[in-house]
Amino acid sequence: MAKFVLAGRADCPYYAKAELLADYLQKNLPDFRIHKITQHPDIWEEWLKDLCKKNRWSHNKSPIIWRELLDRGGKGLLLGGYNEFLEHAQLYYGVTSSMTTELMKRVAQENLGTHIEKELEKESLKGLVNPLQVWITSASSLACYHLIPILTSGEVFGPQMEISINLFDNKHTEEKLISHKQEAEDLASPCLQSVSICTQAEEAFHGAHVIIILDDHVDKEINSLEDCIRSRAPLCQLYGSLIEKNAHNFAKIIVGGKTFVNLKTALLMKYAPTFARNIIAVALGVEGQAKAALARKLKITPSCIKDVIIWGNISGNNYVDLRKAKVYRYESAIWGPPHYSRPVLSLLFDREWVNREFVVSLKTLTATGRQFGGMLAAHSIATTLKYWCHGSPPGEIVSLGVLSEETDLNQEDVKTTLPTKNDHQERRKVSDDYKDLFTHLMPDDEKDLILSDGSEGKATEQ
């Protein structure tokens, strides 16, 4: 089978003549196929230049014709322009064109009008669809690379929800952003309407429905809390002002990453006060690490462990509460139906491991950020968004960084991790069920530490 591609300027008379000849060949030859591409005169030269650069061809006129190598694959075989196509038709098929010049010009004008009508129709159809605008900051990061396929899979926002992803980062990361954009478009997801790149701060967050804040790029070491605040405050202030100015009124803002998560969340709440109740921090990464450590000890899978609660600072001083933690499908002498569970603490007989090794290992992971790679960050953010949009599993408690109220821990305006239940886009804190529990879990000096956003030793952004 011979498949040819005919591309040209929409108002080109020679394209019109080649098109008529190609249509005749396709109609009368069973193994001849033609695919036609028209471009507006204003963008034809740029489009042709990019096409020739991609395929390493040399051609500068309209039309351009090449043959697709269906049996071999590859970039295709360039045939040439109108003259080369006419010669090919005469030599191989004994067919030529007798179209007059006047008719060529008239058909060319009709082609231009048809092309413009089709483009307007495409734009009007796009206007009928209002996709969910998802903005991702620091989009050149590895976490964004792993996050995009999850967002476009339909698992987070639903299979019927179309989304438009906007990748926002610095100008010097534009090459990585283009790579991420191409990877996203290659997914060919039915849920993904478009992918765009933004490197200009004043254009960020326009019409944003969902904003995902990832770890920002910091090359220097951070030696103190004061240095940390000074390094994050300007960027959070910029993000806050842009969110206030450009974002949708009911935008969801989610802060993820492995460094100073509570601090960034608090600063965003300060600089974007209108959206303070819609800004949350992701704690599922730390919760997942705790479940993984428990699963290794109990020799089960982490998915069998539920209701592990993280109190305090997500990426700093925190406390893992196992009092409500449950284990499902645990292989032992006692078995029950799928909904049957047993307390984790009743199965952990090595209390020294729980009080020492378990705590130290989690603190080390939190302080260093080890094993908190892009894939873990992406899945933690996506799962949190899914629970926020569609509700968490019935009866299950998940940890979430939210703004504390006066009734929570008796301190107002504290940004800390609390146990929550998500029910159809509404967050419900369950800290009332833990009245006086947090007070008795640890000494006052340690409680004060986890409510602050300080960090021990040096921390370096990676």
C-alpha cells in the first residue's frame, strides 16, 4: 500500500492542483491512500521549517509531499513539491492533471475559506468545554514527572473530568518543562485537554482550580530557622499575591514535598488569607513511611495497616500515634471477615523497638528526606487530592496538614498535622475524639517543638 501525505498553504493554487490529482488516484487505485494537511498562510513557513528540521529535509515551497513507509516505519521519504508529485503520477500511474490556472486559483480560495471555518469550529468546541485548571509549581522536578500520569489517569478527579495542566517554573528550566509537556501529550489521555508551560510569574495561576506547590529550588544550605524563613518568605509571598489575584474563588491549594512543608503552608496562608481555609499540607508521605516500617516488622503489606496518625510538623518534629492504628488480614491464629481488624499495638510485642528504633528511623527519614523520592511525593499528593475531591474511605482516618482552630490543641492559628476525615469535598477534623490525648502523649517541651516549624541541624534542598 502506498500512503502519501500532502501538506500545503491553504491558499496555494499548486496545493489545490496536487489535491485534485491525489483525490483522483485514491478513488481509482485501491492501494493508494492520501492524507491532506492545510496550514494558514500566516503560520505555514514556521510549520514547514519545523517539519523539515524534525525530519532533516530541505524544502521551502508549498506544497510538500512525502511518502509514509508503512511497512518499515521511520520518518518517511520526501518526494518533493508539486512538480515531483506530478512526475511521479505520470511515471508510475500514467495519470496527469489538466486543471486550468483560473480553476486552481478559485479552488485555492475555497480551501482557505474551508480551513478558516474548521479552525473557528475547533475553537468554538473548545470553548464549550471548561476543563479543570491544574497548576503545578516547580514543575521541572522529578515529583511533577511522576505526578502528571496519575492526574491524567482519571483516578484523582474522575474519568469524566477533563483537565488542563499548567507547568510553572523558572525560565532556566524551560527545557525540562518542554520535555515534561511532550511526555504528557504522548500519554494521549482522554482526560487531558491541554498542557501548557508558564515561566512568567505575572501569568501564573490564571483561573486555577487546583494548585500544587512542590519543593522549590534552593542550592544553598540552611543553617537556622531564620535562614529558612528568609529563603521561603519571598517566594511564598509571590505565590500568595498571585493566588489572590488570579486563582479561581474556590481554588484548592495543596502543599507537598519533603522540606519545610508546614512553614510553606503557613506562609501561603498568611499571604493568601482569602484561601487560608483551602490550603492544606500533604502528610501521607510520612504516614506511608510509618506504615511501611510497621509492615516490615509485622511481615504484611502496608495497605493492611490503617489509621496511623501523624501529629505535628510534617517535615520536622512530629509524633506517630499508633493508639488507633489497626491491622487487617493479619495471618495469625485469629481470623475474621475482611472488615475484621486488630490493634497494631496488640501485635507488636517488641515495645523497645516501637519506642526506640521505630521512632529514631522515622525521625532520620524526616530530617534527611531519604527515601522520599519523586514517586512517593507524587502518590501522596494524588491520593490526598483524590480524598479531598471524592472523600476518604469510609471510617478511615488520614493525616492532613490543616489550620488549627482554638479548639484544637488549645492554640489558635497553628499549622500542624491533625487526623481528618474527608467527606465529599468537606474536611472534618476528628481531634475532638482525641480530647486530652495529645496532652498526655508527650512532655510539654516536646509538644512545643512539634508545633513549631524548626528543624534540627542542617537541611539542604535537593
